[in-house]
Amino acid sequence: MGSRKQEPKSRLNRRVLVVAIVLSTAALVSGKSSRLVTSWRNPTYTPEKKFHRVLALGLSDKTEVRADFEDVLAAQLASIGFDAVPGNTILLRPKATRLDLTYLKDQIRANQIEAVVVSRLIKVEDTVTYIPGAPYFVPFPYYNTFYGYYGTLYPVVYSPGYLQKEKKVRIETNLYVTSEPDGQLVWTGITDTFNPSDIHKAIKGLVKLVVTKMQKEEVL
């Protein structure tokens, strides 16, 4: 049986390095999710008592997305001890209709809502960035012979430039207490979510991020 011709070491090293570069780039791109851009805590707010019943509210013209967001947000709040109410369970909003403020106030009073966490979409940005290629040097262990030296210098791997497309979704989240006549702002935060291929997973990540941040800033 004939022996298989062995692939030159320099070529094998090149292939391994190219694969490593591609995998590293893919990991960096897919690793992006949600991050907090900025947050603000009302310095004048002094709680009379710790609130317990919270309304989870999303502002969106897409009924399914809004309901999913409110359910996930309510579940996250419930997991840390709040009696959380998804907005879609008490606020009936037929598609493409505006919510009446009087009805909203009546429902908040009737359901004994003490605080509201509300999120809205600010903007969606699509960007294309050119990532320039760069040379990569393949190490070779033998410097003490001509062939070792030549083998070290020759195999330079070049990663060609490419275009990286990225979608950024910016969300504003506010926390209000309802004890004031019109509701007092306690906390606000801005988040960016990158490349959300799965909306439900993106919502879960975003909700966990903002609720955790509000806990750390001791407003929840």
C-alpha cells in the first residue's frame, strides 16, 4: 500500500493559522450582546417605603414583541422578590390604537401598582465597518540551517480585508414610582444591543442587564 505524501510543514502551519484567525474573528463578533451605555439615579428621591408591586411595561407598535418583553421583564422582577405584573395582562390595547391615559391611571390604581419599569426603543442603527487585512508571521522552530531560516521567513499569512455588518438597537428603560400624582422618575438607563439575531434571547439579556443594574444602584 503506497504511503500518503506528507504535506509541507509551512503549508500546514499556514492553514492552522488561517483557521485560528477566522475562529477568533467570529468569536469577537458573535460575543457582542447588550451593554449599558449610561444610567442616572434621581438624587432627590427618598423612598417612604420599599415598593413591592411593579408594572412591567414595554412601548412598541409590535404587539407580539411588546407582550414578550413585558412577560420576560415581569419574570425577572419576580425572580428577585417583586410582585410583578406584565402590562399586557391589565392594559388592553388593540393593535394600532393609543392607550388612554385615564384608563392607564385607573388600572394602576385598581391593581395597586406602586412602581413602573417601562422600556422603549430609541433607535436602530446599521453600520458597515471595513476591517483591514494584516500579515501574520508563522513561527518555525529551526533557525540553525538555511532551510529552517528560509522556512521561517517564507510562510507569511495574509488575512484579507473584509466588511463587518453590525446592527445596534438602543433601548431606554425608566423606573417610576406611582406615589406622586404623575409618577416620579427614580432611575433611567440606556442600553445598546448588538446584532440581535434572536429577539427573545436579546430581550432576556437586556432585561437581566437593566434589572441587575437597578439592584446594584439600590433603586429596586
